[in-house]
Amino acid sequence: MAMHIIDRRLNPGGKSLENRQRFLRRAKALVQGAVKKSSQDRDIKDVLEGGEVSIPLDGMHEPRFRREGGIRDMVLPGNKKFVEGDMLPRSGEGRGKASAPGEGDSEDAFRFVLSRDEFVDLFLDDLELPDLAKRKLAEAESEGRQRAGYTTSGSAANLSVSRTVRLALARRVALRRPRPETIAQLEAELADCDEARRSELLAEIEALKAKVRRIPFIDPIDIRYRRFENVPKPVAQAVMFCLMDVSGSMSEHMKDLAKRFYMLLYVFLTRRYRHVEIIFIRHTDRAEEVDEDTFFHGPASGGTLVSSALEVMHEIVRSRFRPADWNIYAAQASDGDNSTSDSDVVRRLLTEKILPVSQFFAYLEVGEAGGGTFDMPDSSLWRLYERLRADGAQLSMRKVSDRSEIFPVFHDLFQRRRKQEKAAP
């Protein structure tokens, strides 16, 4: 017997949320592309504010099953243009906004507004710290949600229809609720029976109907909701060292590029990982560990010794972060200017002390505005890192000279990679 359940409960507030999330999952690739394209023209602070994005209308098609079979021949009367095998233009093609009146291809777009959380989550979705391998538990564990059976109370979104119907059927069978077919057979028998039998049938039918009314099809005790509970999950301990050159050779534009990169890195780490230590180190001809506010806003100037920052990082690792227990990462930003006599010290620190204990080391070289990334000359520090990488050192190196390049470069450095792959150079 076919059963139909009609839910006549009032729709709660935010009733379209589930449909919205389903749409974002289905069009995830298109929406992510739109988010990354939109983020290139934003300031760092605007990344956290969400905003409007647009995707092609092709991404709006609902998946559906279509039955096709057999061979069909189609005759198009009046055809003077096409022959067998030609591709026919789609009906309605050409509508929308064209490149110029009466010419060019059109492209319709579906525009919608993403919330702050949706925008940031989509932007960071395929980013991760590379080679997060050491899985020792941190002091506090993260919590994840997992299925934990069923409960008799909950929200409408968690209603388990299949479990509810199953329990209702079991209850009706146990209480021997009369079936509609039984009552229908007795009513049909009333048509040709004597008066004595008729009174018996009427009494029996009335008793069965009364029992049906006493035993509802679905009772509140049948309703079940899917239950979830928070469970602890291991947290990998990780520390990120942010090394920034603030010497006199760094112009305000270069410092702005470096700070934007580190701001984006800070948003990424604090959003994706609950227990990641972030160490801020800035340097001129001497280096010091500073707090977040000083790192991003404190003035500084002087000569340049890159080895000073690496030496401070090494001392901090040795005293506070045991390499066997911690995933160690470093991101360095500089204009590449360094004392020639310091190159050997930098090379020795990297090859003997820093890189052997690091999971990932990224170097961002910043240049003046308008020069173009490909026109930036190779600095002394860049050439040194190139030689180290040629010898097998795991270094990731990128150049930027414009604000719009920060987002693509950051995404390229921290995009999710397969476990068997090493970080791209």
C-alpha cells in the first residue's frame, strides 16, 4: 500500500538555508572561481566581509535523468545552411550583454550575495599547511560532529522520515490497527445480506473504525530525529614563523605587499586551525621577536642582515618547539637585498639548521609597483635561494610587485596538494 506523508508544520525562519547550501555544494567549483576572481581586487580587510559574486547561468542547471533510446531521423524543413554533423546553435543564444551592439558573444550571469562566513570558507576551502605530518595531540583537542543515533526531540531539519515511518508501522502492527481493506470488504458485504447479518456487520464496522481512530497512523512517540554529538579529534601541533624585512631598502609599497601577504596568512591560519602558534619576527641588520601589533604597524629602518632573522628563528625552535613534536613552517618576505658577506651565513643556517626541521619554507620577494613580476631582476637573496633549491632544498619561491598578485601567489603557495606530492618549488 502506498503511503503519503504531508508535513503541514509551519516553515521555520531561514527555511531556504538548506536549499542555499545545496546550491553552493553543487556549484562549488564555479562559486570558488568567482570568489578568487573577486578577491583579487579587494583589500585584506574586505575579504572578511563577503559580497556579491556572479557565475555563468550554465552553472544553474539542475541535474536530471533523461531517457534516450533508439535512432531518430529529424527533417528540418527549409534547411539551406546545415548538413549532417553540423552543430546547431542553442535556442536563445545571443541574448544578454554583448561586447558591442549587434555583435560579439553574450554571457548571462547569475548574481548573488555571499555572507562573510561563506566567502571566507570558499576562499580557504582548498588551502592547507603542506605536509602536516606530526600528529601529536595538543593541550586542547578540536571537536568534530558525528552521527550518534536518533532522539525523540530535535529540529525539523534533522527529522528522519524513514525511521519515523518504520516505528509507526511497527506500532500499528503491534496494536493490530485495522487495515482499510478489511473495512472496505465488510462494507461491500452489506449490499447483499439479511437483516440479522446487517446489524452484526454494522456493529463490527463501527468497532473497527473506532479502533482506527484510537490508533493514529503516526503518533508523536514514533517521531525520531537524527542526533549528532561533538567528539574530540586530534590536533596536529604547528608553528608558523613570519619573517619580514623592514630595513631601509624596503619601500612603503614593498612593506605594504609584505604586510598584505602576512595578513592573509594570519586570516588563513586562525580560520582553519585552532591551535597553530604564530611567531612574528622582523629584522633590519638585527632581528627581534615582536607581537602582532608591532609586526604590522611598528616603524623600523636600518641595514639588512637576513641571517639575523634566521638565527632568531633557530633559537626559538631550539628553546620552545621540539622538531619531533611540532610541524614547523616559515614564510619570509623581503626585497632580496642583503649584504654580500651575509650570504654564506644564510646558506649555512638554512641548510644545517632551518630546512632540516621545517615542513615548509616559503620565500616571497616583493618589488616596486609597475615593474611587473617577470621584469623584476633577480636579487642576491633570490639567486642564493635558487642555488639552494637546485641542490635539493625544499624552498617555495614567488615574486610580487602589485597588490592584485598577492591572492594568486598566496593560493599557489598553500593550495592543497596530494599527500605523495612535495610542495611545488
